Amino acid sequence: MDERQALIAFGALSQETRLRLLRLLVVAGPDGIAAGSLAEQVDVSPSNVSFHLKELERAGLITARRDARSIVYSAAYDALSGLIRFLMEDCCSGRPEICAPALAAPCCWPGEGTRQ
């Protein structure tokens, strides 16, 4: 990921509804969630959620696919990994031991549900 792509991604994530949507999609896994269900879960109108999903899709952070009459959105895990790598690639001025705690932290906490 280059700096321009990272700026677009961070810009998309700098809005509360979009960040909430992305977090829901990350939790949902590769199966994703239909747009209507996302609107219900974040308590936003369908047209409003559609606007925010388009911004996340434009930033490359989510993907969309048609499933019958629904559009199902999924997190773009490769793009999210790329964003994290972008932040960590020059880790601590060549002293990776400083970044080790951040890199060692598990992304999933089994049995605890979603982490807030």
C-alpha cells in the first residue's frame, strides 16, 4: 500500500458510521452482511448506510457482491492487512523489538465475543 492509498483509507475510516460498519464487517467474516441488515445494526437509514458503504468500497476496505436481491458487503482483509503493514513497515526506526507487543497482540479473543 502506498501513502496515497493509506490516506484514502484513513479518510474513509475517520467517520463514526463508516468505522462502525467496517468493524461489523470484520466480525462477520468472509460471508459478509447484507446492506439492509447493516443499516439496522447501526441504526442508520438504508440510503445513509449505502452512502457510507460506497465510501468504504471506494477506499478498497470492503467489497460488495450481489446475492439474489441483496447486496452483501464483506471486509477486504487484504486491504486492511496492507494498511496495518503500511503503519508498521518502518517499525520504530529499525528497532522491531519496540513494536513486538503490538504485533504479538492477538486479533481475536476466543470466548469473549467482540472486543470493544
